[in-house]
Amino acid sequence: MNKRVLRTILLAEDSPADAEMAMDALSDAHLANPVVHVEDGVDCLDYLYSRGAWEGRESGDPAVVLLDIKMPRMNGFEVLTKMRADERLRRIPVVILSSSREESDLARSWDLGANAYVIKPVDVDQFFEAVRTLGQFWAVLNQAPEQG
């Protein structure tokens, strides 16, 4: 029998409060996908490349990366640039999950290859609904293209 392994949802978010809200919202959406939380861009890439603290993790790419823009050590734009430049990582859907409402950040995200841009609402209920919807859409409905 072919056992289907659930792919992770990778959350790159430096704000503990926002990360907790996002993880709670994903949990409330009753997704079976495990959520991995990293706090900056360097850790995000370490997870994707299975290096550093993530060396030896189970293989496989995440179903989606929820990526904050403004993080320490390496920002979300730098992570997205590196992902889109890598043949193996470029097909992973990336959703920018940011509090920035600046048009330049939105435009830059699209230019760098983001699949979606969600502004983190200040209202907790709106935030939960936005993240729940994202999790269901990307983790359940989208499948990675076949590697050929």
C-alpha cells in the first residue's frame, strides 16, 4: 500500500505572538499537516536545505512556506530570492504573511515570485480566518508538480 506522507507547513515568523496566532489558526483549521516554526530567514533556509539544527530531519519539501518579510539575520525577500534561484526549491509555494501594507513590499514580493501576499490583520479574528484559509488552500488543495 502506498503510504502518503503529509508535507509540513513551514512558518517563518520572528514575532512570538504572530507565530502563536498563526499556529493556533492552522490548528483550528484541523489540518493534519505538521507545522514547523522557524524565527528567521537563516533558520528557514537551514530547514529547507536540511542543515544546521535541521540536519537529519525527515526528507521532503514543505507544502507551503508562510514567510514574514521583516525578520532578523535574513529577511523574507532574501529567503524568497534564494528559493526561486534554486531548481529544487523554486516550485514550493510561498505566501508572504506580513504586516506591511507598503505597495513597494507587495510589488517586490510578486516580482520575486511569491504565490500570495496576505496582510496580517490587526484584528485577531481576521488573522485567524486569513491563516485558516491559507492553510486549507495551500496544504490541502495544492499538490507539488511532479518532478520529471
